[in-house]
Amino acid sequence: MTKRSKNRGLLLPTAAEDAAIAAGLAQDADTMEITRADLPRLAPLRRPGRPVAEHPKVPMTMRVDADVLAAIKASGSGWQTRVNRVLREAVRRGKLAA
């Protein structure tokens, strides 16, 4: 019977289960047991999370007239992206100083 680890509810194998696992590893030529000495050489297959954005977004709080916000939101999902695009274009045209 397995027992629960104190960490995150992991199930730890009993001594008999651990011996059976080790015996199975020893019989399989395509398998090897990873030791602590192997750990520094291991690397994740991919970086977890989202890729780093070229232009990272910054959260902000801004007050606008209720009717303006209602009209923007009524344009559908993606409204924040569209507002960002309009502001970026205004900066590009020199209407706003960046």
C-alpha cells in the first residue's frame, strides 16, 4: 500500500513497489534511472508559459465617459486591442507624443 507524502498529496511507493520498479528498470535496456548527478544536465523540453512579448502590455486605470466606453465595448470582443491600435496609430502620426 502506498503512503501519501506531506507535499501536495503525492503518493510514494512502498519498499516492495520501489523494488519492483527498480527491477523493471534494470531489465529494460532503453530505460535508465535518473540520479541526482544527472539532474544538472537535464533541461526542460520547452519554456513554460507564454512567450515573451516584443511589446509587453502594461495594465492601467483610465477614466472615460460612460457613453464612450459603452460604444467601444459594443464593438465586440477584442475592444481593448482595437483601442490600443487606435492609440498606437495616433502616436505614429504624431497626434500623441510617446
